[in-house]
Amino acid sequence: MTYDYLIVGSGLAGAVVGHCLSRAGKRCLVIDKRPHIGGNVYTEEVRGIQVHKYGAHIFHTGNRRVWNFVNRFAEFNRYTNSPVANYKGRLYNLPFNMNTFYQMWGVTTPLQAAERIGRQRAEAGIAEPRNLEEQAISLVGRDIYHTLVKEYTEKQWGRKATELPPFIIRRLPVRFTFDNNYFNDRYQGIPIGGYTRLVERMLEGVEVRLNADYFSDRVYFDSLAARVIYTGEIDRYFDYRLGHLEYRTVRFETELLEGVENYQGNAVVNYTDAETPYTRIIEHKHFEFGQQPDTVISREYSQEWKPGDEPYYPVNDERNGRLYAAYRALAAEEKNVVFCGRLAEYRYYDMHQVIERALDLAEELNRN
């Protein structure tokens, strides 16, 4: 065989594994069905602006090992994720913090805010949250839930909040400080020059074939390498023999606004009302503090996934959990195939978690 490993997918999982294995002397071939590397973190330059083609990607981690690894390939800027929520024309800071509570109720001290939230939580009387709605109200009370959580979440998932499991929102940040930084992680930023440059440097010296769909000639691709590292949808790998796993997908409307230096004043603005059809607007230049005379915005529409769409977010409910467990049992029988990444493991990974998983996998493979 020509290669030790065939790596299906050039997103972060495939790129990290490919880099580490090739540096250890393994012969690797990375293939991708798209005409570009990087998977969903791919960025392309438009009028000097790095456009996040598949939605906003803001790197954050508390893991020094992961942070040191990515900094080998790019310099990161000081961007801090501080989104703004627009509810029927009124603006609120996110995550929920003293700025939000002042905007909501006019309270000015942490004690006043805590008393307001505590009173609403007590009135709700929820001991054991059974769904996302009850979980959210038990965390932040009814006012914030109905203004900033309910309709946005239902747009995002295409389901009523009472039909969604509570764990989706258990990590909801609530702070009694005037701190608009969404993440608590120690390290945060955007790679200067975009994610595509970062992945390009990661894959230097690794053979990559683009416009190469693994499923177009699986027998041929499998014949090239002793082992396969697969980062695509696990149910597709098995030709959906047990049924389709469910995902949410996203449709983007990206627009170049010539002569507009600053459209919304922030990189991310969420639209939390049900009447606005999109979930948020991204203004890409603000990720790198751009001063270009033009700007690029993307409106994001969350939609139900159907075969042929790009899968974004796994729907981790009970039915899909059972189906994934059945597919995982099939995967365990594939002796020469390793499944790695968000789609292959059917779980919501942040970027740093994907990288950590890929680093661990590469170390394990290099030991064996």
C-alpha cells in the first residue's frame, strides 16, 4: 500500500492527526470532497477581510497543550467574544451579566440582580428541570428566558423549548459582574490571517487531494492505505443502514457592503425574537479589528438537515442517542478504521476539543 493512513476530511480533526502522524514518519494522504482544506473553519479573503465561510469560529481553550499547539501555526489576536442580543430592536449584552441585568431591569448592584432572579426562580418552583425551558428558568428566571433564550433557541433547533433536553443549556453563563466576555477560558483569539492559513501550515509536507469524495470510489481509496481515519458522518460511512442521524444545518446569506465601513459595530449580533427569520448576523471584519472601507456580513438561518445538506449540529436527544450507540457498535467492528471528530463521533465538539481529541488519537496511534 502507498500510505500508512488515509485521512478522510481536512477539517481540524483530519489536519491535526495528519500533521502529527506525518511528523512521526507515517505516510499520510488527506482527502476532502470540498475544493478547499479546513472543513467548516475555512476562511476566504474578500476585500482584505477574512470571511468565515461556514459561520463564526472563535477559538478559546483553557488547555495549555492545545493553545501551544495551535500557536505553532498562527499568531492569535486579542479578540474577545462579546456578542450582543437584539430583541425587537432593544439591545442586551451577552453572556448574562450585570450589563444585561441593568438593561433588563435597571438594577445596578449584584444583590439587586440576584434578588430579582432568585424571586423569579422561586415563583417558578422548578425542583428538577425536565426540559430546556425549565432548565433555563431555573437558572435565569422568566424575564431573561422569554426575552433572550426561548425564541432564539426554538429558531436554532426548530423545536419547542419544552421538547428539548435540559442538558443543552446547563452551561449557560450567568455572571454578577460587568463582564461581557462570553468564555471563561484563559486563552482566546482569532488566528491572524484566518483559519485557512493555520490549516495550510498544519498540513505542510502532507499530501492532500481536494475534490476527492471518499464515497465516489471507496474501494480505490481504501486500497491506498493500511488504515483509515474517518472524520465524516458516521451514519453515512455505514450507508445509513440503521437510519439517518439528525442534525441541524445552517444556510448563510453573505453580502459585501461596498462603502460601508461598519454595519453593526460588533462581530456577532443575535436576533432573539421569533419574527426575525435568521438567528444572527456576523460582521466578519470585527474578528480582526478591520479598518477596510467595505464590510462583509452573513445572516445565518438555522434549518432542519436533510440528506445532501451540510450537517452542523447533532441533535442529541434520546432517539438519536440510541441510534448513534448502534452505529458506534458497528464502528467498533471496523478493525482498520478510526472514527474521529464531531460528525464521526456525533457530538458537539468546540474547536479546542476537536484538537485535543485529535492530539490524543495521534499519540495513541504512534504508540501502536
